[in-house]
Amino acid sequence: MAMTDHLPLESVVGFAGKVGGGLVLHPNGKTMAYPLGATIVVKELGDTYSQSFLQGHNDEVSCLAISRDGAFLASGQITNMGFSADIIVWDLHARSVVHRMSLHKVKVAELSFSHDGRYLASLGGQDDNSLVIWDVETGNAICGTPTPGLTRCVRFLNTSSKQLVTGGGNTLVVWDFDLANRKLRPSPCRLGNIRRDTNYITIDEQDEYMYVGTTSGDVLQVSLSAQLFKHAGPHKSRVPKGVIAVASAPSGEVVVGGGDGSVSVLERGTMRTLASTKLESGVTSCVMAPGMHEDGGFGLYAGTETCNIYYLKYSPARGVLSELIQTCHSERINDVAFPVGYSEVFATCGREDVRIWHINEARELLRIKVPNVECLSVAFMPDGGSVVTGWNDGKIRAFAPQSGRLLYTINDAHPHGVTCLVGSGDCARIVSGGKEGNVRVWRVGPESQTMVASMKEHKGPVNSIALRANDSECVSASSDGSAIIWDLTRFTRSGALTANTFFKACAYHPDESQVVTGGTDRKVTWWDSFDGQAIRVLDGSESAEINSLDISTDGEMIVTGGGDK
């Protein structure tokens, strides 16, 4: 068995919602791009499974921008302190890298293409705080300058490539780009006594006004020609948690996305609120869909900090209507499980919820929420009749896989949290492991659930449990440096596997003559399941621990997942 190349990425359910302005739409209105870790997902709207992936960054993508003709996509990233953060310009048609550019330190905060696509403006984060103009054709820097104060956003004008604006902490500046002399000349905007920290800037199509979203929860309307403050909105009440995203509608209205999840439509002249709606969590991206509707309304896409994407339709008659078009976990996923002998659906678990997904359509079928607790493990019972889950409050909860109805709860299953569990082949028992190191066997039925045995030999958390096909034996992998083989008829230890590692994962080979383990020593080890001797050891990773593994049903392939991403 030889180590193969990295598995090709086929489909992704996810969206990095915490990246401000991370959701961008192709001018054709049919293609959407958004970051997901160090990868950029390019997705065809209306076809969940039609995805392609742009992979070239070595750390999290921090910002995206698309040219007006849709030919190029630019992306910036975060890196470690003292290192340069790359900007990559992609050819969207060929899905390939055109230029890789590096001048900013630590983080690229925002990017903006000029209206003709010839120039790209990039803004460094707070450790860099510089503004650079790049030639898109050659990939070379034309000029750069430090920016005043902490600057968060940059935007080229819509009709001229010779001017751009930046905003940040108490600063709002219009820059004249002098190509002949390779200079950027600032002209601060006059806001009177108003002091605002800028979160986001958008500019109307005619370059008459820019609309500035602030941390104070209001939007400033500023004349670009006079560089003078004109108006502020929304009236009567500001947006709680600040204005995070602003977009200019084709019909002239201003759309405001707030940190409280509100999406409001403001009238362009008076800045009064025409309509609003509330999403589940804070809005981080707003992007307009091209064109107008027959009733004079328009559509837009909004991304939220809990990693949901909504399509919103504004109608002068009916207000704002929202539709959830994509969802995923917003925090870490602790476990994933397939039903036995069935590959159409799978389950995942994380903070406060368990979700069941359809694999071909890459969409959520069911969400089971339990407030204020975190699900650490999930498994399907072999008959598919229930989904059993382990939680950090020490309880085992079983749910119906179609309705999400709670079937039963085992209280105090493990005092510090249920870290792993597996159901027996006859569906009459559950074997569970806990953070305190116990391995416990439970007899479960619709009316009662009782503990059959509690086996205590591990001195650290139990991270994984694998069960023999005939339910006579199981192996438990622990952070104490041991994996113990248990006799489930006498409930005693029948063997132990020891190594200089924290065991993170274990599995029986399909012929059950061997146990395969992985852990913090970065090794994949084959053990004889009879005498517990190591048979074979392979390097599973070059740089980080192995956190999970599984074996194909024919035993020909082993797949591992680790901290090396």
C-alpha cells in the first residue's frame, strides 16, 4: 500500500462568512466566488454541485475582488507576523494563476479593480497600512504610499481609473492617481464635526456620491466632486453593531447590512428607510444581482458571519423577502458519520447542532439543535433507525434521522463529555468513550437505557472506538499513549497497543486481523489484533498529527485527516 497524492477536491459545503466583503458575484450574475480557508470556491448559481476551486494561497484568504468584465479575480491572504502576504490575480476563464504579487506584510485588507480592469489597488492591514497600485497586465507595482491612520477599505471610482477612495479610523480620503509621475496624491474629505470609523465604502454608478458604512451604525453620503459630507442615515435609529456592508442598487437605493443581521433599503436622496428585514446573524457581505425586476425592485446576495448565504428580493410593494440558499457550520466540525452501507447522506456535528446532508446535492436535509452545549461525536445505528450523539454536558442523545425527534437521552453517560461512540450490530448496545478515560457499554431500547459495564484503564481522554463485526470486541484509542482491546463478553482488557504518541484514531481492517491507528507521532501503524505487536509503520504526515482515519470496505485504501490541513 503506497501513499497517493492528495485527494482531489470534488465538492464543498461551506463559506467563510467572517471574511468581510468575501462574497463576490460575476458580472454575468450566474457565478459566485467566496473564500473558504486558503481555497477560493467558484460556484455556478442554481447548480449546487457545479463548483471549481482556486488553490494557491498558503494561509487564509482575507479579501476578494472581481474585475468589471469578469475576466480576473484578485485575492489576498493573511500570513504570520513579519512575513509577506501574497496577492494572486486569477484568470477566471482558465481557472489559473496570472500573477502572484507580494509587497504587503502580514495581511492584505482589501482589493479593488479599476473600472477598465487595468489597475488593481491593494490595502495592507494594520501591521502594514500601505496603499499600492498594481499593473494588472504585468503584475508589477506602479506606486504606493502609507495611508493615514488605520485604513480598512479601498475603492476605485466606477467611471475613472485616476481616482480612488480609502476609509478607516476617522479618515476618509480621495486619492488622485498620477500614472505619469507614479504618485498618489491625497485629498481628505471634509466631514465637519463628524468623526466616524469606516467599515465599508460603495460608490454609485455615476460617481456622484460615495456611501460610507461606519462602526457607529450610520451611513454617510459624501459628495465625490466636492469631497463634502451631505447626508446621513438611516433616520431615527442607527444600526446596532455597526454597518458592515453597503451596496448601491441599480435603481439608486442604498442597501445596508448590519452587524445585528439587519438588511435595510434606504432612499438615495433622504436616506430614510424604505424596507428592512432581519437575518439570523450579522451581515458581512452584500452584493447586488444584475438588472431590475418588473415591479421596480432588485435582488441581492448577503453573506452572514454564521456562514449562511441568502438571496434577498426587494419590491417597493412587498418590502424585502429573504431566502436561505446555502448554509453550513460556522464553527469547528467535531465528527462526521455515514450510515452503514449507504452513501447518499451523512451526518456532521458541531457547536449546538447536528446536521444531516445529502451528498449529491450538497445540501442540508435536517438540523437538530440543542442550545448551549457542543456535540462531540455522532454515529448512525447500523439499522439506520437512529442517530446517536455524544455531548460535552455528558449526555448521549438519540434522534430520529428523518424528523430529528428526540428518541431518548442517557444522562450522566460520562462526567466530562462523551468524546466517541459506536452502535453494535444488533442495535441493542452502544459503546461510548469519555474525556475522563472510561469506556462504557450501554443497553438501549425505546423504553429504557441502562449501563452494562464501565471499563476504566485509560488515564486520558478516549478519542476513538472501533467495534468488531460480531460485537465481541472493541478497541479504544486514548491520549494516554495506549489503545486497549476490550473483550465485550467479560468486559475486561484482552490486549493493549502502546506507543510514544497520543492515539487520536483507530479502526479495524475489514478482515479484522489488524488494527490501524494514527496519532500525534504522525505515523499510521498496523497492529496484530491478536498479540498487539506492530506489523507496519508508515509516515502519514510530514508536519502535523493525524486526527482521524478510515479504511475502505475492501481494505485497499486508508484515508487520513490531520493538522497539516
